Amino acid sequence: MGNKPKAQETTPVTLTYVAPDGVHLRADGWGRSTDVPVILLHGGGQTRHAWGDTARRLGENNWYAVNLDLRGHGDSEWSPDGHYGLGVLAADVAAIVDELGRPPVLVGASMGGMTALYALGRMNPEMARSLVLVDVVPRMEGSGVKRIVTFMQSHPNGFGSLEEAADAIAEYRQQRSRPSDLSGLKKNLRQREDGRYYWHWDPRLLQPRDPNALKDYMGLFAAAKAIRVPTLLVRGKQSDVVGEQGVKEFLDLVPHAEFVDVANAGHMVAGDNNDTFTQAILDFLARHFHETVR
């Protein structure tokens, strides 16, 4: 495999992309733009900051990490029609790939993973050079998905303080201790004129308006069968969203895929055990692309 390239120091550059319907998408670019791109797609209700140090470490290790806020999330604009179906999100990714001018590695968690799977398996199998799915498979555990939706639907009137928001998150993510430093939480919340803090995403996300939403989700099984690029599935070992049967079925659909079970992590794998998660991705990329893309 040769000598590993020397890690470089890096700081993010703010990027703006324009979706096919004119929605402006914000991202952070970590590393040299001439290196092989890795597009990071967060889960529903999250922002690009959910990846923790993963984007930074990718940039330091000679990958160009494009850490995206999906439409309706974070600093990206909201859909004017309130549509957030997989086809819409995948079209956004395709537009970014076109602007980059070369196929990236797609890394997607939860909704971001479904978006990546849809884009690569149903739109263009050559859109990406590789795929990493983070705690998402076509057949997910209904109870875990319901728990996520219930959490996202709670507190529609926001929070009176960052402490209130931290308490709500701690109740949901019981396997993690409540952080004492709440400064990072500000990146996931917006403080409105009433002084209250609200989640940094469009609430219409939970009001599906796309008539093809169910069809697109069920189409992920066929999408998985169409995947031909190197693929890695990363699951949080304590996840209540991706079970062992879902993993087995995915590996049957994509027999060349690799699988990593991350200990001490639930559905929010990157946040629960970031060091192990990021190292798994770096090792996967090194095995498949170190000699071919450097």
C-alpha cells in the first residue's frame, strides 16, 4: 500500500452551491480542493456540524471533505415548496458533483445515507467512486425510526435556554452523558426574536409533501442492488434503527460491501464514538484508493 501521505493542517472554507431549483446550499470545505472529494451528508434534523471532527481529519489526511448542510437544514436555504423527498435531495447532491467535476466518495448518515443510496443506485451509478452508509439500510427498525420522529416532533415551541435543549437531547441519547460545554449546541439551534431557541431545520421536513416519498423509500432496495462501487456500511452497535437482520439483508443486496460495527455507539455513530468511526472511514479509503487516486 506504500507510505501513508503526511497529514496536513487544515481549516475550513465556506462554500455555496446552487441546487437545480435555485436553493442555496452551504458547506464547509476541508483540505485541498485538488484532492479527491468526500461529500458528507448528515441525517434528518442535523446540520453539517454533526460530523464532529470527521471532516477535519479527512482534510488533514489528504482528502477534500465537503461537509454539506442539506436543504432545509443549518445554513442552507429551505425548499420554497416544502419538498424534501429523496429525489429532491439526490438532485442537490448531483448538482454538487457536477460542479466538483469528478466523482466523489459519498458518506451519508441516516437521511443523508438514503439520499446517497438513491443518487448512486437510482440516478447515476457512476456519480461516486465509493459509498459509505452510516447506520442506515433499506429496511430499518420501525421502533427506532419512530423514536427519532417523536423526538423531532417534540418541543415545537422551542426551548427557553440552551440548558433546556441539552436536557432534551440527553433524554433522547441516554447512552451519552450530558455535555457541560453547551457552546457547540448553538450550531444546531436558531435563536429567534422571541428569545427562544429552535431547531436549525425546516419543520415542514416532518410534513411529507412529495407524493413519491414512499415509492422512493421502497426503491432503496433496488438501488442497493445496483451499487457496484466499493461500499462500507457502518453501524452503531447499540443502534435501535439498524438491526442485525437489516445488516444481513443489505449485505445480501450488496455482496461486495464491507461492514463495521462501532462499539459504544448508537444511531448517532459519528457523535457517539467519533474517533473509531472516523478511523474506520480512513482505513476503508486507504485500502481502496490510496494507490489509485494519489
